[in-house]
Amino acid sequence: MSHPKPADQITIELTKRSGTNGELSTSEKTSSTLLELLDHWLMKMGYTSAHIKGIVGQLLTRGKVEVVFRNYTERFELTNYQDVMTATQAMTLLEDYVSKHTSHSDHDLTGQTQRVIVQLPNTKS
């Protein structure tokens, strides 16, 4: 089973909120492609990160995901909900990307400790 669109044709809206302990100090919105986000996430978290699978899986199968870091929160949402796909398609897209970029082992940051909480978005909105 193939994925419907390549990562460079899937657009994502990113809302980044900074602050700690539930208090938001700033919020900014940007737009990006899934390809650009994969480049960013994999350089930041490493190619072997299980978190990447969770984030990409939720984003591409549910249409949105929120990732909580220590000092900020990032909310990702597909700009076109027709880009929602099955879990198998989402993992195929990610595996295709990783297989094309595995020669960049200098970006593998598996020695870093990270705390990423991946959860289903609030469906009441």
C-alpha cells in the first residue's frame, strides 16, 4: 500500500506556544511541509526515535497532534484533512523518508534524554 502524497506536498500548520507550568507567554503560527518537519524532528530527536513514529502516526491518521516539551508546546495540524491516511500509509511514508536519509548518521542524537508526550487531541473543538 502506498501513501497518497509525498511528504513535500503535505502542508502542516504549526502553533508553537511557549511558557511553563500551563502558563502561556507567547503563541506563534507558521506553515510548513511534512518534509520540512521530518527534517527538523529527525535532526533534533534522531532517526531511531520512537517519538517520531508516534507524532507522525497521530498527525497523519488523526489530522492533528500536540507535542509538549519542557518550555513550550507545539500543535501540528494538517491544512487539508484529505491528507489523513491509514496508519500503514503513514508508517510507509516515514520509513521511505528515513531510508533515503540514513546516511546522515551525524544527526543521530540518541544519547540525549527527551520527554515528549504524545496524546490524542481534544475532539470537542
